[in-house]
Amino acid sequence: MSPSVTVCIPVFNGARYVREAVDSALAQDYPELSVLVCDNSSTDGTLDELAGIVDPRLGIHCHTEHVGMAANWNRAASLARGDLILMLSADDCLLPGAIRGLVAPFLGPSPPDLCFGKAAWLAESGQRAAGEAAGASTAGRIEDLEAFVVARALSININATMFRRECLDFREDVGVVCDLDLFIRLGKEGRVAEGIAEPVVRYREHQGALSANRERMWSETLAVYSSHSRDNPRLAMYLRRIHLTLLWLCAYLGKSGSGAQAAGYIECYGRHLGVPGRALLRLVARLPFSLDLLLKARKSLAARP
């Protein structure tokens, strides 16, 4: 018997895109499917965009007052009816066949705890080419999820991930990177993941997205890595990721003319680098072209066979 699936769509002021997200979920060719929109007290007419949909598979829950992002995600997961849950951002959309593709590994003799596919960008910010595939390229079983996530800087897109419902419990004190924290915690618990090679979601980049605030995202990312590195036998692995994240943050601050703000981050997270390493980061933060150089280097490395 096929497991039931709920696509949860937490939303706050998502009137511009939410209908597209819901339509993409309801269009999936999977029989045991429900879709749940969890509205976080939107004020922009988000619910008006959904008023014309008549489909018994669609449920809408409305908060009476605004709560944090992770709290809204947790409420959505708790209200979901499915054995498996996919969390879809209200500004993204599922590709045809996404649910069947992500459910398939759960039907095997040794089902995983979560399954992820790739994301195809829907870029509006000009930072990436539309349609460019993104996400972990590894297809197959992943027994060491913690190392996979930390070494690859969370190359798993949560919008492209199907979870067993018992896996979903977002911390509400880590900001917009509660997905990163969740994946690391699942890895430390010994949860098993499986990747599929196909893109399953279109992930939209735009200025209104929470992920568009790069400084906030990277600073909260540093805090999550730092918290999980404490008393961890894999400290060296976390330090490598912390220092690389710090490098990107310093380069971003330099590009935006806010290099002076980098000093606090370097003092807090760069103490293991030594004097030369911290001096290099301060230099990176003062050079407005540092970020462009890093982006070119990343693109060159990605193009290698």
C-alpha cells in the first residue's frame, strides 16, 4: 500500500505566488495526496488568492496571530495527515511527477527516513540562470547525513525533500536556517537519507524571499554550525565549514560596503584561524571585488568534470 503524502505550504504574505504553489501540488499524479496551506496571519490577500479553489484534497489553516517562521512550519507538520510530508515554500512550485519520484525510495525493502531531489532555479534576482539545476548531485543512499550536510554546506533543498512525519521538528530559535539545523540533528540521530537525480521543485529567488538577506542567512548559519560543533568529535569538519562560511560573509560585506561589520564576526567565529587567517578575512572584507572572485572560482570548480 502506498504511503499517504501531505504537501505543507506554510505562507506569510505570499499572495503573489501562493496560487502557483498550490496548483503545482494539486496537479501531482499521486493518489494518496493532501495539500495543507498554513497561513501565518497574512495581510496581503493571500487567502483571497485561494478562495476559488474547490478541491477536497486542499485544507487551509489560519493562525489568529503571527508567529515565527519555524513555529508556522511546525504547526503545518503537526496538522498534516500524511505518513510522509513535503514542506513547500509558498513562492516555489513542484515539478510534474515530483511526489511519485520522491515516494519511490520509501517503497523499497529498506526505506530511508527522508528522500531529496534537485531544485531548478526560478531566478528573478539575476544571480542565477533560470532552470539551472541545483542541489546535491549524489543519487543513492546516504548513511552519514551529518557529514554529507556539513561538508556540502546544506546542498539539500528542503522544498525538494520528503520526510517521514516523525522527522519534522524545527527549532524555533535559530532563525531562517532552521532547515540546516534540522538536517544536522537528523544526521546526528543516525537518520538515513536517499537522493534521486531528478529535479523535483522550481525554487524561486527574489528580493522578497527570506533567503535574499544574505548577511542574516550567513550569520545564522555560523551560529548553527558553531552550536553543533561544541563537544563534537567532528570539530575539525565543523571548523572547516565555519571558516568557509565566514569567508563568504566577509566577501559579501565587502561587496555591499559594510566591511567594518565583519570585525565582530571574525572575532566570534575566526578564533581558531590564528592571526594570519583573521588578517586575511579582514582584507577580504575591505575589498569590494572579493565576492566576485569567489563566485568566479566556484563557477570554475563546478564546471570541472
